[in-house]
Amino acid sequence: MTTAHAAGWDHPDVAALRAAQQAELRALYGDDDIGHEMTGADVVATVLLRDGDVPVACGALRAATELGAGTGELKRMFVVPSHRGRGLARRVLDELERAAPAHGLSRLVLETGALQAAAIGLYLSAGYVPIDRFSPYQDVTTSRCFEKDLSSCDRGGTVGARQAGLPGSMRSDVLDEGRTDGVAGLVVDRLAWLDAEAVALRRLMAQTLRGFYGPVGYFANDDTLAAADLAEAQRALVVLVVRDGTQPLGTLSLSAAPEERAADWGELERLLVLPAARGRGVARLLLGAAEDEARARGMSTACLSTGYRQLPAIRLYLSSGYRIVAPAGERWPELDRLLWFAKAL
């Protein structure tokens, strides 16, 4: 039987679990975690889980008022490998969230790494939303940061309507959140990657992405867009366009797997719903059509990536059966705005 206990930061069992967590992070990222010498001086709560007498999980909460009044930071969340997949991390998280109000903390933040797919999936499922990297992680490209406003949760911990404390760029998107009404009579057309209309739609998407992230990456300017179009043409298989009559409403492309993924994977790219069409379920229609295309080509898995500020896209993918996966290849640390997803077909 697994039991939860309040413990001190320096309790021997907690110290051993913290050391194991840091060793695991060092093996994953090749370096010590920023703040690995944390003393625990500002820790207000520490939770220890035991399976019988064996310590199996821990987590801590520190007052992080330098990040804003009422802000706490989750630290040293760890479950021993032999006990993963049993919901213990969620239990530690719930215990720390329950402890927060007693210490005047109504907003919780955390940092985790892009390679820690299970952790990112946990935080998203628990109502945390991605945010810009906070100090001291602002220059750490492998870091991903999240927050949750506890005051916007109901008593069961569910995020309520007040989760609108999000940055403005996260409350709108290049697509809708996946409603399924409004698609009657729409048709899905198929174009080549370099078809003039397909290129023009990708240019519109690039303009929106610049508004989220600035002129960076493949959408930095017309030259980088043109170069990306030519490079991606080698993998692109089909561009799907949803139309109402002759009017395009949105687009999504299917490409062969990037070289760092398995050969029978497919990649979904450049999902866009035009502003006037949002709220009609166009994004979900495109997603289903692209998955059908992938299955017809014998693909086992669809993968994709999206930026951390594109919360409606993240919600759409999670609600459509996609799960967070770790990035692959050598270049992923350069892509510090992305989260990666995959779905078995």
C-alpha cells in the first residue's frame, strides 16, 4: 500500500530520491540541472510517498515570490522507475496543490525538460498550461515551463473558466479547438506541396506564427519560407484543403517521416484554419482526413509538433488521441518553442 507523508527537505529518504532524480536528469541532458544545489531554504512543503516502508516518490513546493505574489514553484518531482505508471506522480502533485493555499500560494509554476514526455503529459492533463521560460531557465533551450492558477480550479482541481489568465497569444490560434459542428457540406481537396494555393496558405500561417514568436525559424522571412518550402517538398506527400464551395477554409499537410523517426511514421505539418472559419470544426476535419491518408499509405503512427503558445492546438491534439513524445534527432534543442506529439494509427 502506498502512503503519503509530509516530510522535511533534508529527510534521508527525500534526499536519496532527490539525488536519484538529479542523476537521471544528468544522464538525459548531459549536465547538471540548473539549481541542483538548491538548499531548500524556501521550501514550504515536501511530500514523500512510501510503498510499505520503501520510499518511491517525492516532490516539493517552494515559495517563489520573485516570480509574482502568491506564486509557488514545484520542485524535485520524482518517481522511482520501478513504480512508474501507477499514478504516483499525480498523487504527489495533488498533495502539493492541496498544501499550497495554506502557504498563501494561488499560482504554481514548474520547469521540466523537453525529453521528459511523461512529465509534460502529466502537467497538461492536470490543467497546467505552457508559459514562457522563467528565471533561471530563460536561456535553457531544453526547458519547458508551465503554470496553473489554483484560484481558477473547482474543488476537484479542475481548471475552470478563469484559466483566462493566459497570455493573449494563447487565447487565439491558427485553428479552432476542434468542434465538430459546422462541417456539413464542406469538402476536402488534395493539392501538391508547391501548388500556388498551398504556398499562399502557408504564408498566411507564417504571418500568424510571427505574431506568436517573432521572426524566428522557418517563418522568419520570405527567404526562410521559400527555403523551407523547397526542403520540405522532398518529404511532402499531400496538402489537404477544406473548402466551402471554392472558398478555402483551412489546410494541413502530410509528409513522410522526418529522418529521426521510424520509416513507417508520417508527419502532419502546417495546420491552419482561416479566421472566418474558426469554430466550425475545420481543424478536426483536417486532422481526420490526414490520418486517413496516412493509414492508406501504410503508416503506423502520425507525429507532429506545435508551439507552446498555441494552446488551442495542444488541446485539439490531446483530445484527438495524440500524446506527448520526446523529440528526436540532433537539432531538437534549437527548436525551443515546440512540443512534440504522436498517435498510433
